[in-house]
Amino acid sequence: MTDMWFNETLYPAWGQRFRVVRELARVRSDFQDIAIFESETHGRVMTLDGVVQITEGDEFVYQEMIAHVPILAHGAARSVLIIGAGDGGVLKRVLMHAGVTKAVMVEIDGEVIRLSKQFLPGIGGTAWSDPRAEVIVGDGIDYVKKAPDASFDVIIVDSTDPIGVGEVLFTDAFYQNCARILTDRGVIVNQCGVPAMQADELRDTSARRRQFFPHVTAYVAAVPTYVGGYMTLGWAGKDASLTQQPAATLAARAQAAGITGTTEYWTPEIHAAAFHLPPYIGKHLP
């Protein structure tokens, strides 16, 4: 076998690499460089501009925690807005919840969706054709600007880091509109990087959201290929009690939602514990 390696370029002085079995796709879209390859250890891997976005081997950790946590914490979410997440994994997890009646997904890069359907079909599964799903190739900033007041219970932002195409999803105007279109108990979550290496991402994003939401915090998930320790998922909501649900309540909600027994990372206990942050992470919150 050819000794070919992919070296991630997220950090200039530290990184990870994968032995590549074969390259499946490489496309330069209007927004970014997209590559998908078969790895020796983690199944198929998608990268955007040289940074690992998802692997078949550990995608379940991130997808379950960014989708199940806000929906189950809310307890009665019916309408969910997903921004980004073009691989379809978040959409699939959202639609696993029996109580969700509408899931709108807005992904700016249609090539990410096309390539994911072709080369990562297991990630999104049948979510693409679910009648409750509305998939829009378009600008998430523009969508939240035009959406009606109080039209969503949960907003999930699955974006790249705040550079390049993902940068506009971390602005004051964006969070102000998100607060407007969320219902009274609404919540928004988004990835805030790995604090050991990207503490400024968590700190700056949390400070921005604090201007528009009374309750701002974060929770953690351990995703092996998001190197550097815990990944933080930023949380901003209108009801602080949502992050304090006991495991027994979460277990009952999961049972009613129909996701009990389907997860590989999420459990009621992990959900409840994820909001208890180590001091090295918690110190970056407002």
C-alpha cells in the first residue's frame, strides 16, 4: 500500500495525521476545499480547508451531544433550526425525536451535502427524505434575519471555526436574531472549539451571546478526532433550569422521544454531568 498520510492543518505547531487508504473526492467549491478519504483507522473522513470535520469512526459523539442535549433539556421542542451540518448527521439525530414536527437545515455549501450523500451515506441516513425535514442550500445568516419571531424552540449551529465561511456565524447580529426567533424557553447551541487550544473561541462567543441571552454556559463532549481534550458546546438560553435537569427526568424524556437504546455516547448521566465544567474551561465563561 502507498504510504500516504493526511496531516491536519488546524494548528501551526501541533496536529494529528491519518494514514490514507484512498482518496474518494476532492472538490473546490465556491466556499472551501472539500476532501473525503478512506482512512485506515477511522473509516471515511471529511475535511474542509485541511481541517477534519467528521469521521465515520467517532461522529456519533459530536452529533449525539449537539442534538440530543438541547432537545431533551428543553423537554417539549417541536421546531428545530440547524445551521450548517451539511453531512446530515445532526439532522438525523434531531429527527429521531418523536416530538419534533419540523427540522429546517440551512447549509451554505451545497457541495458538502452532495458529497456527503454520495460518500458518507450512513451519516445522514434517511433523514434527507424525512417529510419533517426542510433542507435549504443557502445563507444561515440571511435565514435567521428573515425568520419570524418565536418560530423555533431549538437552534443548533454546527459550523466550522470562526474563520473563513464560518466567521459570520459568531457575530452580535447573528445571536441577536437567534434570540428573537427562539420561543420563550428556546435555546441555541454551537460548537465552541477545544478550550485547551481555542479558549478564545469559547470566551469570545460566550461574551457575545451574553448580550442577548440571560443564561450562557457550555457543556463538554470528548471527541477523539477533535484533538486537544474536551470539545465545548456553547449554550445560550432563556431559562437556566434547562441545564439542571436530573438524569431521571432526562431518561424519561429520552424514552418518550424514542431514542433510548439508540445512542453510543449520550446517556442521561453523561448529559447531566456534561454541564459540570473543569475550572480550566469554566473560567472562560462570562
